[in-house]
Amino acid sequence: MERVRIGIVGIGDISGIYLDNLTKRFKDAIEIVGVCDLVREKAERAVEKYNIPKLYETMYDLFADESIELVLNLTRPYEHFEVSKAALLAGKHVYSEKPLGATFEEGKELVKIAEEQNLRIGGAPDTFLGGGIQTCRKLIEDGYIGMPVGASAFMVCRGHESWHPDPEFYYKHGGGPMMDMGPYYISALVNLLGGIKQVSGMTKISFPQRKITSQPHCGEIIDVDVPTYVTGMMAFESGVIGTIFTTFDVYKAEVPHIEIYGSEGTLSVPDPNTFGGPIRLYRPSKGEFLEFPIAFDYVDNSRGLGLFEMAQALRKGEKAKTSSNLTYHVLEVMTGFERSANMGEHVTIESVFELLPMNK
């Protein structure tokens, strides 16, 4: 099968694992043609380290290369929309880092352009394709917890200003705990339980300013522009009721990452920001949580797996699990919590998520 030829826009913190995996474990389906970055030195280092053929001065030069079929957008969240839009208008398929856009309206416009151009757009996260969550889905489908009735998800931390070298963007447009980490949790939940039809939420900014204590910006003050304490309720199409709590305001909590509650037991799902385990299952007959073995591949850091899956689907003319069917639905749900909080009422989700078959 002919490889899909890609160009990469943005060489930042996460690009290393992408480049490692795309040039090694996923190289049979993907060929990297070239890269570009606003900081040319970053692109130069990537070209040298990974033997990438081309370095482009601008993203528009990359988009003009007719040999490139698909653009991998690894820019920062608030830049995703402009980069993806320009790539689509240049006739390229797009795979973007999460989230699809910084607002619901941005995502809606990108999906509309892709449909008009007869192009594919999708993106991260791809951790739900890992062995851990795929095994959890099989356990649910095989009836290990009976009929699912509820779910809960928790992403709790104290923010990034104590360790990240450049933490400001986490508190600006496109950032915050829901937009930053919510994609992992919502993607996992809908791939375990199906689409979401209605949400409600409450949000707040607990600390309007943050002091950076990490280098090289130690001592600088960040003005917080986005909610850092976000709670939400979700009504799934299946009838399951779910809750989610994401925050950058809490030092520590004794809560699970994700739990699925069923009529015959409880499933403790591994951290959705990883590809592996552990998976823990409670059934009344056992009387305690027991660890369950992982039954699928990809348990290590497999970033790029979603792009690999999209490339294969593109060549086969099949639906990709990491398409806008997922990323747009997840974006609408995440932004729905804040819209609900602002309006003081439930929000109906317009997009319909199609749950595709599991990994083989």
C-alpha cells in the first residue's frame, strides 16, 4: 500500500515522540516529506535528526507542495484553527493535535470546509486506540459489568506554572483544564459508551492570577483568562449519565481517572492520557477490585497511532476512528459545559457520534 505523504507544521514539545514513532514504527504507512516552524532552528534540528527531506520557510510553502497529501498540525491550541483552515483551503487533508479548535464555532467551520473540499480532518487524542481502553471497551461489550448505567471522570492537578518552561498558554484562549486534558477523557468516554446528547456545567476561575515558579519565566505573573475549575454532567444517547471534573486548582485528590458503573460491576479505566493500564474490575462475586490483563496492542507511548490509523483509512477508503466524527463531537461537548454555565441551562449536543468497530 502506498504511503501517505505528510508535512508537519509546528516542532514543539510533543513533536519528538511523533517523529520517533512516524519514522520508525509507523513508517510503512506514512512518509514525512517536510517540516516547518516559526522558529527555524527547531525545524532544522528535526530535519537533521530524522533525515527529513524538506524544510519550508513558511507553512504556506509547505501547503503549496503538491506532493504533500496530509498536514500534521502540531501548533499550539489557539493556532490550530488558522493552520488547519489554511491547509484545507490548500487542498490538504488535516490531522491536528487536540483540540480540533479553540471554540465550538472554529470546529464547526473547519468541518464545513473539509466537507466542501471533499477532504478529511481529524486528530488527537489517539490514546483511546491503545491496549488499555480497547480492552475496557471489550469488557463492556462482553457484558462484564452488565448494563452500563453511569460513569465518572476526574482530571485533578494544580496547574503547570511550577514545572512547565512556558506555562502561560495553558491559561489563555484555547487552554484550561477542560480544553487541555478534556479531549483524552471525553474521547475515552464516548468510545466506551457512545455519543453524548446533552450536557450541563458549572465553571469558575479560582485564582485570577498565577505566579510562575519554573524557569526561565520564574517570578512572572499570568493573568488567567479561562475557567480553571470545570464540572459537567453528560447524558449519553445510551441512557448512561456521566460526570466529569477537570481542574488546575487542586493539589491532590483520591479519585479515579475514569470509572464505568454497570448493573453487574464497576470498571476502573486507566489514565486516558496513556495507552496502557492498569485496568481494574469489580464484580460482586469477587468482592474486590482485581486487575485485568490487557488484551490489545499499543500499551507504550504510541503517539501518532491515530495518524497511522487515518492514513490507512484514507488509502482503503474507510472511515477513520480519529476523524471529525470524534474530534468535533468531543469539542462540542467540552465547550458545551462552559456554554451551559454561562446560560444557566442544559445544552443540547448537535453532532452525532458514530461508534466505529474496535481494533482487530
